[in-house]
Amino acid sequence: MDQFVSSHPRKVVKEVSAYLGVSPTSGKVAAYFDKQDQLKHLREHFLVPKIADLPNCDLSLVDSSKECIYLVGNSLGLQPKMARKYLEEELDKWAKTGVHGHTQGSRPWAWAENNIEGLMAKVVGAKAEEVALMNGLTVNLHLLMLSFYKPTAARHKILLEDKAFPSDHYAVQSQICLRGFSPEDSMRLLSPRPGEETLRTKDILKVIEKEGESIAVVMLSGVQYYTGQLFDMATITEAGHRKGCIVGFDCAHAAGNVELKLHDWSVDFACWCSYKYINSGAGGIAGAFIHEKHKHTIKPALLGWWGHDLKTRFQMTNELDLQPGVNGFRLSNQPILLVCPLQASLEVFDMTSMQALRRKSVLLTGYLEYLIQYYYTKDPMQPHKPHVHIITPSDPQQRGCQLSLSFSVPIRRVYEELEKRGVVCDMREPSVLRVAPVPLYNSFSDVHRFIETLGAALTASSQ
């Protein structure tokens, strides 16, 4: 594929179709991309559900023996094949050795998460000592905000998106109230310009420049969950720091999806769940990041035994030997049954790099965008034909792998027809589908199958 060097994936699709002598919409283009894909073997490390096993399929419409078209890794990643093996190892160890499992075996329960924090750090562009695996996303956000949000009468605002994920919105709201301030005064919500659906970077920077002296914390998503917009985290962090703000990110939809450089960008703090792009299973153990520049100055507001240095933790002196940085924020030992599937997934990530995954992702999502626009751009000559508007930015540098598709027809019937045909994606009423071709395990043929199935679903839903 190296001979097709272009500035935008759309050009690559056209060049490959010309090279093959076929239409850009031909399945042969997808087959060519899959053949050339140097990461295609990674799919073999995951369990892709069969159509026959999905709850809402109509087996008269599809080949039930086929794998489903799974495009919802932005909500729940696929199960790594090694997850079951690792879980069974720990259950077996528990059954045979009982309490000795805390210190024995390849995954001693008393420090099991320490074995994989280096792998997680590589995924988010951090040093191992800047990352802790613990709790759930919102718990970690609260713990971090308790230490980083230090409002004063002059500087008390928290800057976030108007349509942030509800959990983030509630967390920020409650942190403000906890300090005796009013959300109406202290939540500075960023909205797109009238008639637009995503935030412009220059508008974010303008607010930081204009109101920065009153902003205590800039707390945005890395990738916006609804629109799929990737924020320019490096530029936003730099702008916030120039005005004296703390800058943190919820990376739930960014970690494992896009290339992050949390350390190099000097982000103050970040947190993320691990069950979306990082495939740790529903409710999997989450991650937290604190930049090493804060390791001796930022302390946890809430203390727990697991923040005590491991070397002296079990001496039980009740004289706290607090670990520096994010490790001091640990409260309790990590559930080994959640560590196991996370380890299984991170080992797959370790077979490649986020740079390589990102290169594939740009083309994979660009291919999906091309086919959507080819078939479903609004046609003035056919006003009654269903059309699709892509909310997500078209610039590959401003998005991850997710495209949010807004339909001209009510979405529920279309979604139901897709489900009948073995497509798994995410519906947001009244008119949006969130579709995420994940480079770790999705193929170009998955995308082509989705487009073909979408055509059938639209036809069926209009009858």
C-alpha cells in the first residue's frame, strides 16, 4: 500500500480502485486493503460474535454462521481470547492455594496491577510511574478533582463541553458544590457555534485566553463521545497552562483509539475507562494519570492503604509512607478478576504500537466516510431518498475511528433492520448512529459489509 501516498484517505481509495481497475465501491477495494493490512492478524486474538448468537437477528435474512459486523468498540470492546485463560488461572489458584494467591504465581493478587501498568502507559503516552490502574472512571475523576480543583473567589470555574458525557457533567457539578460554589456560576460550558455540531479549536482557545484567570480547571474529553471529535489536546493544554489553569482530560473515548502523548503534552491529569477501545470487559478496571511534575506537590485528598509504599505496606504501622504521584491515590487492592481481561487486551496492544494502529485507523475510517458520502450524500434531484450527514469532523486529525451519522429518516427502524442483519452499532435517538471501525480488530471488509447492509436496512425500513 506504500505506493499510494496521499494527504487524505479519500485519495487513497480512488488510487487503489484505479490501480485495480474497479469502482471505488467494489468489494475488491476492501479485499485489497485487507490483504495489505499489516495488523490484520490482531483480529485473531479476539472473539467476534457470530450472527446466530446475537439476540435480535432474523436468520432468514443472513448467513447465521458468519461473524457479525461489530462496529461498537466505542461502547464495549471485544473479548480478548486470553481473558478466559487468565481468569481460569486465577480461579484455579484461588481454589487450590487460597490466601497464598496474594503473593504467589505469575499474577500475585497483592500487586497484580503493577505488572501491566507499563503496558497501559504505552497506550496513553505516559511513563509507567505516571499511571495507576484502579477503580472506575468516575471514581478516579472525583479523586483527581479533589486534589487538582482548588477554587478561589477569583479562580473557580471548570471549563467543559456543554454536551459532555453525563457522568463527567455530574462529577464536575458535584465537585463545585462540594467546595461551596454554584454550578450556575462555576461551570463554564462550551457550545458549538450556531448551526454547527462540533467545537472549533480556536473558539476553545479564545475562551481560555479571555476567561483564563477565572478558570481553575480545563476538563474536556479527549474524544467527544457523541460527535466523535478529537480535541487538540496538546494545544489546549499549552493554552490553559499559559493562563495558569490546571488541564485534565477524560480519555474514555481516546485511550486505545488515538495516539496520546499525555507526558509529552504536559497534561496535568487524565482518567479513562478500559472497557471500550481497551477491551477489558464491562465495568473493567479504569486508569488514572498524573504528570510526574506533580509527584511531590499534589497529594491525594482521600487516603487508603494501597497508597502506602508496597515495601512497607504490610508492616501495618499506621504511619503512612505515601507513594509519590498517582500511586499515592490508590485506595484498595485491585480485583484480580478485572486485572485478567485487561492484561489479555494490553498484551495485544503490545504486539503493535498506537502509531501503527492510528495509521490504519485513519484509512479505515476514511474508507467508511468515502462510502457513506458516495451512497448517501443529499441529492437535490432525489429529495425523498434517505441521506446521511456525518456529524464527526471530516479532517482525520480531528477525529478517532468513530463516525456519528445523522439520518434524514427516524433512526429506530433503520437500527432495528441493521440488527436483524447482524450489525452491532450504537443508536442515539432521534437520528444518530455511532459507528466505530476499530483498527485493532475491524477489517475493511467489515466496513464494506456494513455499507451493503445499511442499504438493505434503509430499503426495508421505508417499506
